[in-house]
Amino acid sequence: MTASTVDRPHITVILAMSADGKISDTDRSPARFGSATDKAHLEQQIAKVDAVLFGAGTLRAYGTTLSISDRQLLRERQQNHYPPQPVQILVSQTGTLDASCRFFQQPIPRWLLTTPEGAIPWQNQPELTSKFDRILTASTHEGGFYWNGVFVQLAQLNIKRLALLGGGALVASLLAGDWIDELWLTVCPVLLGGATAPTPVDGLGLNLPKSLTLLSAHPVGQEVFLHYRLG
């Protein structure tokens, strides 16, 4: 099955990057170079979706996820009959996660996407079984998930709009399968450098270039907010 034949969520990537195209430094430190305006923009985009998808590396860097705190955004979700917070879907093939990190204390719905093997401790160990509200499992192929099976599960759970917040390898996996619909990039006034510093699209590279259509470009202060459609 292809992206055009699977009933799947509308997927928007939302990332901040340095002027030289890095989303973190060579140590994969938390990317805190974005402004308060960029953080507000991210929260606005998250408020539009049913679920947020992010990788285990992103969790290891930050220890938390961004929840909606703006009162107006919370009111709008209530008026639209959405739950206060979108589902936070953590992606980890191995299921090897630090159960003591602050993410597990945040008042948000938490799901885990992993392999059947990665799910075992979270399903069977008493101290871990309450950490996630739902565990989704999928098989893998050539290092990545069979995303069509994942999206069938999400469609059955009424996830229609999905925000993808990184990291770059996860973005690359979905981009390779033509699963991504939109891309928001905030270009921040900083240079990070480093051949091994992660980029918005990491991994081994795409077999074919992906074309983008620019929908908008807005400079705000020292940052530029770019909005693209894939294709």
C-alpha cells in the first residue's frame, strides 16, 4: 500500500533549525535556540492536531514534551470538542526508555509506538504498565516501521491530524514513504556546524529528491517561519 491508498492522518512536520540547517549540535543537546515566538508558534500548531509523534532521541534530549498551556488555545480545543491535550505518541523500536524522566509525570495522554518485542516490559512489568495509556506495535523493515500498518491503527483510533516533531531520522523514515503532507521550518539566527550534527532529514539520504511548494515565508524578529507543502 502507498500513501495515497492508506487511510491515514494528515502529517505536518514542525521543526526549528539553525541557519546552517541543524536541529541540534554534535552532542545532540536540546535545541533551545528558538525564540519565545517560535515556541508560541509550535504550541499553536500542536493545538490543531489530534496527536504528536516524536522519537526516543528527542525525549532523551529534552526529558519532556511540549503541552498546551495557552488559555485561548485550550478554549478553542474545548469549543471544537477536542480533549485539552493531543495524544503524545513516543516512537521507540527497542522500547528502551528512562521511566523516571519528567515526561511520565506530565498530565498528558501518552502512547508508545514500538515493536512487539519493545512492548514486552511496558506490558508485563508492574512498575511500567501504567506509564502509557496505550501501546501500539508494528513490525519493521530495513530499519523502519511498516508505516502503513501504523496508520491503519491510528485511523481506527480517530487520529486525523498528526504533528511530527522529530528527530531527523524519524522524519526521514516518513518522508521516504511519501507520508508527510506539510513542513513548518523556523530558521533561527545561529550557526551550529558539525558534519555529524543532526538535520531535519537525517539518515542515509533519500533515493529521490522530494519537491516542496512554498506556501508562506514570514520573518518575525530575527527568525523566518517557512511553510511548505510536499510536492
